[in-house]
Amino acid sequence: MITFDVYGTLVDWVYSIKNFLMTYISHDAVDEYFRCDIEEVKRYRPYKEILRTCLMRVAEKRNISLDDVLIRSFVKHFARSPPFPDTIYGLNLLKREGYKLGVISNTDKDLIEITLYGIKDLFDYIVTAEDTGFYKPDPRAFQRAFQLMNVDPREIVHVSAYPQYDLETAHSLGVKTVHLNRYGYKWSPEIRILSELPDLLKRL
């Protein structure tokens, strides 16, 4: 069983958020926005609320007013984050080799439906923070996800671009982990593109 983080691992949410902020707010709002996101996911509430909170925070700091239409557009822009170029091919390779695939994602159920449009059928399990009541890296996000999937953590390989939000916690729970290196973080074992994963799995 292979589980994946989605935003930043399978789809390029950084591009989507950055593109929107640079268009409507300011280029210097990007880092501040992501710092806000890190703080807000320390307690559970719907992810749409976190998206709105962080967008409004960086806008208000710059005396920029946002109407409801623009805020809703931002949420949709996030949900429509594009897959990385290697994502669809890599997932299809894994399915062809007979692996069960799952998602453990810090988002809402309706947002993940939009994000995974066209590739949702590749996944056997899709679990969001809305399902678990917790955001990663809280261990309970993983523990509840494994319960919902009815799988033993020792039978899982979790793949993420984020050691600090996914891999460290998963590893502490006895899960095998793989770093899909999108942003230059350090974690081992590591792959650069998703199509490298089948060969690595044979060596784990």
C-alpha cells in the first residue's frame, strides 16, 4: 500500500498560490501566506476557512480589500492546482504494477474532488483532514487515516515532498517513507520523479 501527500507532492499548489498572490496581492506576500498556513493547521477547522484567513491576512496587511467573489476564486484556484509533469505517468506505473494507492491530505473532501479530477480512480483510498479531524503533522491525522483505510502502518509506504509535515511523523509511527524531492529538503530514501518509485520499492 502506498499513500501520498497531495499538495506539493502530486500537484503544484505552490505555483497556484504564488501565481494568485502575485496577481492580486503582492510578490512579497507569498512567504507570509505560507507561514500563516503552517500556523493555522495546528488546530482543525475546514481548510477553506484557513485559505480565506491567510489570504485576507496578507491582503489586510497591505490595505487591500477583497470581495467575496475574489476569495471564492482563490479557493477554486487552490483546488485546481495542476499535477506535476511526472505525477500522472508515475501513478499509472504504480497501478500497472498492482500497488494499492491512497491519499492522506490536509484539505476538505470537496476540494480534493476538484484537485484529483481525472485521476481520482487511480486511488483506492482518499482521506482528508475533514475525515480525520486533524492536520498533518499531528500523528492523529495518520493514525485515524490508517484506521479508516483498515491497514497496518507497517504495510504502508508514505510518499511526500515534505519531511517536516509528513515523513518525520509517518516514520515515527513505523511507516516506511520515501521523499519525492520537489523543494530540496533532505530525507532518505529519495526520488526525483515519481516514475523512479517502483524500482525503489523493490529495494525497501
